[in-house]
Amino acid sequence: MFNFRDIAELFRKNQACVLVRNEQELKKGIIELLNNPSGAENLGKKARDLVSQYKGATGKNTGFVRNILGGI
């Protein structure tokens, strides 16, 4: 996730992801989510809410740049 550090940190801080460092941790994380459907659902909801919160950021930034450039 070296090229997504800011986004990954945002998800981590909002407890909207499971961070794994290797194959064994991935397997353990998947098993834990499968064994805890309500926890998995909660994790998914946090992730969806976070994505929704930042939805449209590209369009907003493009509009901001256009305004600076004089409405090109």
C-alpha cells in the first residue's frame, strides 16, 4: 500500500479495513471475518461510509482548478 498511504491511513484510523502484512495474516483475517458476519458487515459499512464521504472529490478539485485558471 506504499502508493496509497494516505488513503490506507484514513481507512485504518476509521477502523474500515483489516491490515495484513503477509499470507498468514490474510488467511487469519479472512477466517475471522467469515466467523463473525456482524463484524464483517460493520467493517463493510464503515468502509462504504468513508468512501461515500469522499465521493466526488475529483470533480470538486477539478472545479476548483478551473476557477483558478479563469474558467477554462
